[in-house]
Amino acid sequence: MIKNQFGFVLFSVLFAAINVSAAKPSQAVKKQTPAGAIPPIENLTFADMPYDVGGTALLKWDVRPTDNPDVMYQIYVSSLETGGWIKADEFPADTRTGKDIELPFWAWNASVKEHVVKVELPNYFGEARTTGPVFNFKVVTIKDKKSFDSGIVSGKTASNWFRLDRLNNLLLLVTIITVFFWAVSHAKRKGLFIRRIAGLDAIDEALGRATEMGKPVYYVPGIGGMSGISTIASTFILGEVSKKVAQYDTQIKVPHYDPIVMTVCKEVVKQSFLEAGRPDSYRDDINQFISQDQFSYAASVDGMISREKPAAIFFMGYFMAESLLLAEVGATSGAIQIAGTDQESQLPFFFTACDYTLIGEELYAAGAYLSKEPMLMSALKVQDFGKLVVMVSVFFGIILVAVGARLHWDPFVQVILNLFGAY
């Protein structure tokens, strides 16, 4: 009886041991991570986008060995304490690193070892709600239709008062301002050299001819509005021409296309007669409004030129298809014609029909050339200096980028491109 009980107990112990050993492999399998599974992101951080007006958030986390095109990242944002998630972005896991943020090297560390994603909050919450409230963010990793949520990070955006990414432009501006004040000082003491412009030198000849012949001078400011640069330059030239007309006691007529331009030109001509010491010679009918229809204006001016046969005609400003109509009639009347426009499509017509033509920026320089005003001449010199800096910089920049690309100096090429990024 005792032997049977002992045998039964021994059998029970052996059976239990077998069950325990059989259970251990099963429990080990349950603790293993499924093959191909990707753990969620653990080091997600929030940062405000630097050097902006606010409303843009940056999410950062380290690049992982499992990041490949088969893995997708989804960015979610919420303005609520719980829930309310909005999908803001989705991209493959092997993209979106620090080098994709378009900031120059002195303002941003373009690391390829971390993911950096911009979230434009105004696109989801409106412009007024993005600089102040705290927003929640999370990143969801997706592979094989399985998703893994990261932890939640929170933060708020703010506007920045200084844009370090445009430091190169600030240095260029400071340099140009310094050159400008030097040029003003030099112009007042010794004067500045400006190359000769034949069309402007011929103004005295044209006005002298009109005085000798007793015929009027016509000044046509074109069909541009007062906001146009060429029209503004034309009013400067009109002021200098009117001053000489007042000195020579010659008659001048200015037919207008735009009533606002006519109002401005009235004051310019009146001031010029006053500066010349001949305010009594000024008449209100010097400036005449013709028409705001392009070809009606051209036909009316052509009729006036044909009837009065002026000795000198100036075409200065913005011109389009009417340029040849006006210049051809002026040429048949025997007048000396001086033209200037920044519309390159009309320059050939003025070349053909006029005696002198100001090409492009010569129109802008005419005011400083005629008046010899130190401030205007200094501004002209600074423009020339700026053009020189741009041309030299672009020339050497092209050479350096070409050499760097040829020798595969990618960091060097990136530095050069950053310097010229916002030039």
C-alpha cells in the first residue's frame, strides 16, 4: 500500500515537472517582439521655428536604423488637452532630416542624424490662434498596416524679432549705406564723375534752337501712371527742362494722358519757373489733359505737332504702341527729338525716328545728370556700386560653385549657396 502511494506521488511530481518545462518555451515566445515590428518613437521633442513671425512648430527625433521607404511617419496635432487630433503630415521614414530646413549654415545646424518636420499651424487653426495657446503633437509610425504611437509633446510658438538667416542682407545694407554717406560727402566737397550722355547734353541745343526759331517745345511724359518709375523719372527731367525753358523765355507744352500725372507736373513746372526767377512766365495751360484712351491721345498729340511745328520734342516716360506714331509725326515736322523709356520693346522705334535716345537706366540717371544735386548724384553712384558688387559676387560665386561641384565638395558648395540664398 505504501509502495503504491509512493509511486503515485513520484508520478505526480514527474508529470508536474514535464508540464513546467513545456510551459517555459511558450512563455518565452510570448515575451519576444514580433518579427518586423517597430517600436514607437521615444525621444520626440518640440521646438519653435526660429526667425519667423510665429505659428510654425518644429518636431525633432533621431533617425533610427529601421527608417526605410517601407515605414511611414504621420504627424498629428491638437489644440485640446485630450483628443481632437488632426493629421498634419505624412512622409516616408527615410526623408525629412535637418538638411531639408531651408536656413543658412550660420543660423541652423543641418544635421542628417535627426528628423525635423515643420508644422504650419495656421493651416489648421487659423492665423489668430497660433501664437499663444499650447499645442500637442505626436508621431505615428506605420509599417505593414500596423501603427505605433509616440509620446505626446507640447509647446507653443512665438514670433521672433530678429531674422538671423538674413544676416548677409543686413551686412550688405550696412555696406551700401556707408558707401552712400561717403558718396554724399565726396560729392559736396569734390563732386562725382558721371559719364557723358549725349541725349541729355543735346537738351541745351534743342532748347536754344527753339528759342532762335520762336517755336514751342513739346514734352510728352508718356501714358504711364504716377506710380511708374519711368513716369517719376520723367517728372525729374521735366523739372530741369522747364527750368531751362524759363531761363530762355521759351514756350513749352506738356500734353497728358493721366490726370494725376498732369497735377503733379503742374506743380513741378511751376516750381521750376519759380526757381528760375520767372514766375510771371508760368501759365496754367502749359500742362493739358488730352485723353485716357491710348490712340486718341496719340492722334491728338500728332495733330498738335502737325499744326504747331515745334522745334524740339521730348518723349520721356512709359510708352507702348503709340511710340512710333508720335515719333514719326515729330520727325516729319523737322523737330529735334530726344526720347527715353525703360520699355525695351519700344526702343527700336525711338532709335529709328528720334535724334537721341536714352537707353534703359539712362532715363533714371537723367535727373541727377541734369541737376548735379549731390544727393541725387550720390544715390546714382551707390546704385552703380551695388551693381558692381552684385556682378563681382555672382561671377566669383559661379566659379566657386562650379569648382566645388566638380571636386564634389558638397559642404563647400552649400556654404556658397547659403551666402547667395537671399541675396
